[in-house]
Amino acid sequence: MAEPSAGLHHITAICGDPAENVAFYTRVLGMRFIKKTVNFDDPGTYHLYYGDAIGSPGTALTFFPFAGAPAGRHGAGAPVEIGLAVPPDALAFWAERLAEHDVAFERATRFDEQMLTFHDPHGIALQLVGTASAADIEGRAAAAIPAEHAVRGFHGVGVWTHALDGTAMVLEEGLGFRRVATADDRVRFRAGDGRAPGAFVDVRVDPALAPERQGVGSIHHIAFRAADDDHEMALRDVLTTHGLNATPQIDRQYFHSVYFREPGGSLFEIATDGPGFTVDETAEALGTHLKLPEQYEARRAEIEAALPPL
């Protein structure tokens, strides 16, 4: 058995207009814009990254923008809900802030945690979850958001499926999560002691759910942490032993990746903690320049001319 994953590494979703995406996540939610690059497989499409000060594992939320593309439909066979961690006493601040920015929200309690649920401008399902462990992580003041109320990274992610067994097998036997609670149609899985960013995966099980239709407002994939290349390949070996088809390791410049589709239909990834987002920019300069994968650098002028302004 490989060492368990420490939790979520990053989440990648599909948005519409890229400038609207940047405005919402930086000016409303106060996340740092840490990387402006392009899709490794499609250099005509941005890949935008947000996170804490340096995009630490467990904080990086990334987007592929497709302005004008059809909206997706949330459903089974995909990750659907993104939970962002804040200290419990920050929820009152966030309720006021969302209202000031005309963001409709609802209050909810799940697994004894209070949260605000809402959608971003392009339909991504978001939750601000009040969790005591968030107060142990230093916040970053930004966009009139005091440091003590700032988003501290991921709380977790909600995965929707028709049947639990296959998804549970991947989380428990493949990635080393523990099943810790059940509430209504959701089963909670936890990495480690639950205090690190991105420690929770909540699996919603409902055979009547319509299948996911991917589009704007959908989560493309979620990535789980591996400490290094050796850890990643050990986790890959466990998954393939359980009959899953996993890709070879792929160099994504900021991390190394292995992709696989879990039995419930969701696209999962394992991503290494390093080398990190400061491999091609200083921490102070993160997100300020268009960074291109090496294979596209010779086409910089062409790519820059085709990309919309942010």
C-alpha cells in the first residue's frame, strides 16, 4: 500500500468569459491570481490559476475559459461542488460581502458544518464552509477582505455518482482516504486528520440523478496530492492493480500528473506537490505575465494575438 494522498492538490473547471472569471475570483472572493498560461493541449485557450500567496497544494483553483460555449448540466459522473474553507466566525462577513456584490446565496448545514452555498457568474457550484482548522492557516488580505476572513484554500469537493462502491474503492483503497460520516445521500471521506486544505471528498449518491453534461459551469477534473514522483507512481501502481486505466506520468511544468477515470465517471488526477508555481516566476510576480509551456514559446506572438485581454 502506498502512503495515502494528503488531500486535494487542485481543481480545474470550465468557465465562460475569462475577464469575468478573473474579476469574480480576485475582486469578490479575494483569491490571488497566481498563473496566466495556456492549455497544454490547446494553446489558443487560457489556463488561469488562483490560490493562496504561492498556489500551495490544496489551494489552487484553475479554469479553462470558453466564452460563448454552452452551459453544462450538473449531474452524476462528475465532481460538482467546490468547498472553500474559512474560519467559522467569517461566515457573517461573507454573507454581507456576497449580498453587496449581488451574489445570491443560501445558508446550509452539512456534517455539522455551517456554510454559504452559491454559484459563480458562470454556474460553478461553490460553498464557503466554516471550519475551525481554517483559523490555523494564515490568511491573506485582498480586495477589502481582512486576512482573518480570507479564503484559506479548499475545504473539499462534492462528487456526484449513481453508485458508491467504485468511487469509494478509489478513495479508500487507491488514495488512502477514510470514510468518516454519512448524512442523507452523502458520504464523507477524509484525508489524514482533516486539518490540511482539501482534506474532504463528499460523495453524493443518487441513482436518479441525470448524468453530467460538461460545459461552462462544470468541473473538468480534480487532482489529489502526491509528495513527489515516487509517491505518485506508487499511487498509480495501486490504482492499476485495482483494474483502473491510468496514464503515464505527464510533465505539466508546475507539477507532474497521472490521470484516470474512477468507476463513477469522474476524471481524477494525481499531481505532485512540486516543483510549484514559482518555477518560472518569482513569488512576488506570480500571475503578472503570460507564461507559456516551452513547446509554445516560439509561437508567443501568434498566441498572444489570439488570446482575449484580461
